[in-house]
Amino acid sequence: MTGTNIRDAQLSELGLLAKIWFDGWQDAHARIVPVELARLRTLKSFEERLRAASPGVRAAGAVGAPVGFYYLKGAELYQFYVASSARGSGVAAILMADAEARLGESGVHAAWLACAIGNDRAARFYEKCGWLRAGTVTDHLEVPGATFALEVWRYEKSL
Ligand SMILES: CC(C)(COP(=O)(O)OP(=O)(O)OC[C@H]1O[C@@H](n2cnc3c(N)ncnc32)[C@H](O)[C@@H]1OP(=O)(O)O)[C@@H](O)C(=O)NCCC(=O)NCCS
């Protein structure tokens, strides 16, 4: 997957990206987070959040056929998802390099991200990329009209 294109997501792709987010969320989180949170994570909710985050969403792959995306929130690598078909292919590392470059360009020296406790594949991936687990913290996750408190692993990286 060397040479995978990382670029700004197009508005026309937000539905496809929401599906990658929904499916990836189910794969990684549905079994390890409270059922009340899982109920709120609908495809529509992800599409609305992507729309609110756009522009600013970066996508991997050809326009019209994205295989992953991420977006930032200040110093936080806020969302990071790769489609199941592209996992293990190296796309995630290319997407991560783009995310770290953009964090650095925006003046961030101490980046962080939250990872659900027990999302072992993501944790292993972040550690391979040089992120360090700083500890367990309470994150206040975005849910429609409110926030949801969840204990998460906090990862940090000096850029
Ligand atoms: C997290 C994610 C972006 C990583 O991308 P990826 O292509 O899967 O990453 P890689 O395959 O390069 O690395 C994953 C590592 O975890 C390992 N792994 C796979 N399943 C695992 C498991 N159940 N437990 C622990 N490690 C696991 C892999 O073997 C690999 O390590 P290795 O290279 O040393 O063999 C991708 O898996 C994803 O989108 N997952 C669903 C959504 C998600 O969890 N997003 C992050 C939210 S915090």
C-alpha cells in the first residue's frame, strides 16, 4: 500500500466515510463499552459528526473510494479509522504519518489521543507508531446533545 494517497475528504464521500466509521466502531468498541453508549453510535450520528468536522477530515485512498480517515481537534488525534479491507496493509501507518505531520504543522508539540480500554489492536498500532500510554483518564465523549463519561487509555506523543 506504499503510495496510498492521503488527501482532504470530499463532501460527496462523507456517507462512505461514515460507514467506515460505523463499521470500525462496531468492530473495535461494541463489545467493550457500555450498551447505552453503543445504542447512540448510529450511522446517522457518525454522518452528522463528519459533516460538522468537514472541512478538516483527511481521507486515505482514491476519491470516491476512501479506505480510511482521521480528523484532529486541537492537539488531539480525535478520530482515526481504517476500513477492515485495508487493515494490516500499511495504510494506517501512512494515515498516521499525515496526521502527525499536520499536528506538527499546526504547532502542536505534545499530541494526545484517547483509546477505549480493551481496544488492543488500536493500542498495539499506536505503540508501533511511537505513541506512549500515559494512563487511564475519564474522557467526555460526544453524543447527541450531551457528553458520555468513559474511562479510556490516554496516549501521548512528542512531535
Ligand atoms: C486501529 C487501526 C486504525 C489500526 O490499523 P491496522 O491496519 O489494523 O494496524 P496494523 O495492522 O498496522 O497494526 C495492528 C497491530 O495489532 C495487532 N493485532 C491485531 N489484532 C490484535 C488484537 N486483538 N490484540 C492485540 N493486537 C492485535 C496486529 O498483529 C498488528 O501488530 P503487528 O504489526 O505487530 O503484527 C484499525 O485496526 C482500525 O481502524 N480499527 C477499527 C477502528 C479503531 O479501533 N480505531 C481506533 C479508535 S481509538
